[in-house]
Amino acid sequence: MSLYDDAVLVLNGYEDQPELRDVYLGHLAEHPDGMYKPCGAGHLTSSALVIDPARGRVLLTLHKKLGMWLQMGGHCEEGNATVEAAALREATEESGIAGLTLLPGGPVRLDRHPIPAPCHWHLDVQYAALAPAGAEAEISEESLDLRWFAYEDVAGVADTSVVELLKGTLARLA
């Protein structure tokens, strides 16, 4: 199965946010290259909120280009077998934490946001990744900073997309 086929399968099985899900599926139907960065009309990305439930905290990265506190994530690559694999790869690379596991149940949320030309949109498929006990984060070259935040502090530093991703993650954990 190709990464494109996996994305269609994942999105068809995602029951929340039906209008946005249909936008993603429509985009892929119109753009067979819509999984990858070169697609000028926009492309799918995959991300994961790294969470440490035992300590009530999440790991956010200060994005180098955007200057915003965000979850780990980025572009799908040719070697990614699944959208989940892309999210886990990005979370591991950007956090420096080995042994992350994705929260079961598929994507937690979808988030479509504009980006500067030449592309126009990121259609982000958002997961949550559980950090192993005693996880030590290590900053990557893609970040200005990397920091753990208590759940209650996230709304003060991150945008609505991250706040909603945290809410969805906590609801799934409950």
C-alpha cells in the first residue's frame, strides 16, 4: 500500500471533523502528489503532540521558521510507509526521545493552515505520542528551543491548534 493509499484509508476512518476530513480527501483526489511538499496546491503533513501523562506535561518545540510553540511534525517523506509512521518519525527526530509510542485510535485531530508560497496549505494529520518514563528531550536543528509545559500552561504559549490538540489528547486519555 502506498503512503497516499494509507492517507485515504486513515482519513476515511476518521469520524471527527467531517467537513475538514472531506476537504483533505477532496484535495488528495484532485492532487495525486498531495502527500508531498512539491505539491503547490498544498500537501499533507503529519505531526504528534509528545505527552507525558505521568507528569501532566507536553513537549513543545519553538519552531525555527515560525517562531511559535508547536507540536513536533512536518512533511511526509518517500520512505514513510504510513501517515502514522511519518508522525512518529517527526516526533522522534524533533524531540530526540527514543521509544515514543503513538496513542492508539488514529489521528486525534486535523488542522488545515495556510503557509507561504510556493505552497498554499498544510493539511496536518495530528496524533499524540506518549513519552516513555524518564524521557530526556534533545533539541534538534529544526528548533530554536524545546520545552516541557504543564497542561495548564499550554494555552498561554501556543496557538489554538495546539490547545485543541491537547484537549483532544486528554479526552482520549480519560
